[in-house]
Amino acid sequence: MARKFLGYLTHDKDLCSIKVMNKLALQLFLVLAFIPIAILISSIIITLAPLYCWGLAINAYRFGNNKELYFWLAMGVVAFFLALFVLGVL
């Protein structure tokens, strides 16, 4: 059965392929739109990671656990330099 679509005479099979193409294009653009959002969220997490590590180090200090204290301080320093690198300072 033929239908008129955008001024052209088409068949139902053609309309089905157009819908599939539109769905594929929509999925492609949604994936492309997700990339900047993922970069933003990951940069926020990386920026806040040193504060979280140093909070865990303070907690270890309160309980007198020196081994854990130095571990979280080292992780905080690494996270701090990683955050500086991600933010473009280093």
C-alpha cells in the first residue's frame, strides 16, 4: 500500500526504515550528549576526592590507627595531584 510522505509516494516498508533510521540517529545523539555530562561528573568527583581522603585520614587519627592514617594521607596527596592535572593546573 502506498502513502504520501513528504511529497513523495512511498511504501510502508520505506516508512519503517525511516523510523529505524530516526531511532538510530536519536540514540547516537543521546550517546554524544552523555559524554560531556560524564566528563563533568567525573571531574567533580576527582576534585572532591582529596577532601574525602583527608576526612578518612582524620577519622583514622581519632582512633589512633597510624597505618591507616598514612595510607589515607598518601591517597589524598595522589588524588590532589590528579585533581590538579585534571583541572589543567599541572
